[in-house]
Amino acid sequence: MNEIKIMKNVPYRDTRGRPGKYSLPLNSMERGDYIEVPFNSKKELNNEKAKVRQILYRFSINSNSITSARVKFKTVLLQEDNSYGLGIWRIN
């Protein structure tokens, strides 16, 4: 039988699920910051807004496990001419 070796300082590879569809900079947002997630059509906006809000919710419940203080966001649907998006503010 082969001997099993113990290795030190090997970086951990996070392999949980597939990568997210949206790479939102939520970790670097501070109170009062705003980002906008653009969409190509109103149909795409309607289909994807729940997914983006789910990302925000999951981030907020996992943001600070020590104090259990939740990060809160406010979202607004944006529509001007033929451009659509979801505006996101960090409110605390």
C-alpha cells in the first residue's frame, strides 16, 4: 500500500456549485453606494430580477456571521427608452 503524505499550505479550491451568473461587487460596496445591472430587454429584466434579488438576499444573510447584522439593499426597476436595468443601493 502507498504511504499517504501530509502536505502543508495547499490552497483550498472552492468547488461549490457552478459560478454565479452575475459577478456583483457586493463585498466592496459601502453604505449609500449604487450599482446598476443592465438588461437587453424588458422580458430579460422580468426573468432575471428575481435571480439578482436572490443573490442580494443570500449575501445579506451570510455577510456578518459574528454580529449577525444583515446588510440591506434597495432595488428599483429602471426603464428609459429602450434600456432596462435593475438599480441596487446598499442602505446599511
